[in-house]
Amino acid sequence: MVVALSLAAAGSSGRAPDNALVSDVQVSPAADDVSAPTPEDALVDASVEVPVATPTEAPVDAPGLEQRIFNIGISIYTFDDYFMNLCRHEMEKYFNAMESYAVKYNVTVVDAMGDQAVQNDQVDEFIAQGVDVMIINLVQSSSANTVTERAKAADIPVVYINREPNGDDMTAWDNICYVGVETLLKQQGIRMGEIICDLPDRGDADGDGVVRYVMITGEPDNNDGFRTVSSIMALNDAGIKSEQLLQVQGYWNQEKARELAADALAQFGAMIDVIFCNDDYMALGALQAIKDAGRSVGEDIYLVGIDATPEAVYAIIAGDMTGTVRNCPMRQAHAAVSAAIRYAYGERNDTYNWIELVKVTADNATNYIK
Ligand code: BGC
């Protein structure tokens, strides 16, 4: 059984839900539209382990088998985040799929609305309810210790997902773990930078010897921000001369990124060789601005993001994006649920449970859609 709760929005600092923006570069329905095929339907990932549904009736040969019920509390940093919506829906589905006559998962999902204080209260509430395990998608990467201290006092294990806690914080207790892509060692950004380095002109679209770029970042106090510096580290390591024209915060928001990219294109025009975006939703916003400015990806400008959302993969196939780095919300969801179930049964998890990163370009993009 899954319960999703969106608390009253009063006082929330969460973002507007316009990441579900419909534009001519978005090909999938909003993640909450359950009647239409969801974006994850377009994902092919043969290596993702899909559980076989187990029978819910009592097995005839095991009369009297007792059913175990585990209560799981999940807090998502904001339900306005499209990527995290994919992830949370997949966690709900996966918990359901893991149920059987012998075991039930009562899953409660709450929206922290972009406010760490709200999330801390939700953690207290989960503890008061006596949940068996919590899955926490932190509002602030720096706030893991606040959550861990409360969880440890109540002896309730925590799986942190997607927004990587600060490194030191992961040593605070044996019963906490992290599921997500590697952030602090900067591999995501390096892969994104490498996509530019691997181009025949090494990202120098106008051939003047310097790769001039605009950087659209996610949000402050989030360790995914390491994507920013590390993408340029890859260019430096490859001996590519680069110059940052502008760095702006897009808050993982497609429309905001479109506006920022439009302003940058108006300000710097043909000087811009590359637009780096900390995720694909922002890259899709930038793509709209690039088209509106009469520029053409792959011809006079390059555009990269992170996530490999279905929309971005389609854009790569259409030649509208140069590349992305896969940061699969489905894999994160499966790994988080598996870790939570291990905790529920009193088992241990590795502190870090990394999801593999893959560069996605025109060369391999078709492998990532149906
Ligand atoms: C993803 C973004 C998402 C963010 C939320 C990142 O890992 O790349 O798409 O908005 O997580 O924290």
C-alpha cells in the first residue's frame, strides 16, 4: 500500500511545478499523468532487475504462514522536481512489486516542499509513527547529520537517495547508506566535459581557439553542483583552452533555464561555443532558447546535460543535443528500495551504492529508448 502526502504549501520555499513544462522539445507527459504512458515507459535498461510479482494469496502448502508488515517512510525534497517524481513513482511501484503473502510494505511518501525544516518535522513524524526504515531525499545536502542524529536515537535506518550528503556525514552511523550517482568525486561532470572534448573540433564551434561557454547550474547547497567545476576540469585535463562567459542558476527548472539561455544568447551571441547544463531539463530549456535564437546544435553551438531523460535522449537522436550523462532515476529507485528492504530485515548495506554513469551521445542514444 502506498500513500502520497503533499502537505499544505503555506510557507514553502519549494519550486513552481513548471518543470513539467510542455514545449516543442518535450515529448513525454508530466510524471503525475498516470493515464498516459509515463516517461519511464520510454526507457530501456536491460540490466535493471525487474522483480517478478509474487502471489498475494496464502500459499496452499503453507497454512498459517504469518504475514510481516514493514512501514517505510519516504521524504522527497520537493514533488515539483520532475526527476524525483520519476524516482518516487518507481520506488512505489517497486515496493508494490516486492510484496507477497508473506510480506507487505506500507509506504508513506511525503513532500518536503524544498524546506529542510519541513523535512526534519517529517522525519520526527516518521519516528513517532515507528516506521521500520526511512528513505530520505535531502532538501539540503549539508543536513544529513540532522536527520541521522534523530534516526540513530530512534534506531531507524536511513537510505539517503539522489542528493548526496557531505562525505563526513556518511560516517555518522552504521545504519545509514547512500544510493545515487557519484557526485563528490566529480565523475558526472567529468563525463559531461569529456563529451565536449571528444568532438572533432573539441567544442570550439567557431574555430577561434577558445571554447567559450555558458554554465547553467542547479541550485545552491546541493552536491550535484560539483558537476559545474568537474565538467571544465575535463576540458583543462584535455589541454583545451576555455573561457566562462556566464554562470547562472537554473534550479533544475526547464523554463528558468530557457530564460537564462535566451538572455545569454542575446548578450554573447556567436561567442558561445557550448552551453553546459547541470541536468537535462535545463538543457531542454536552453535548447528552446537556442532554436529561438536561430542557432543550431551541432553546427554553430553545442549543448550538454546530465540524466539521459527520455526527452533528452530523443533530442540527441534528433541532433538537438550534443550529449548527456545517464543518471537513471529508475535504477536509483530500485537500489533504494532494495537497500531499505535489507535494512527492514536487519541486514547491513554498503555505505555507498553507486549507480553507474554512462555517456550518451548520437553514437549510442538509441540504446536508451524503446
Ligand atoms: C538530477 C536533476 C534533479 C536533481 C534533484 C539531479 O541528480 O540530475 O534532474 O532535478 O537531482 O536534486
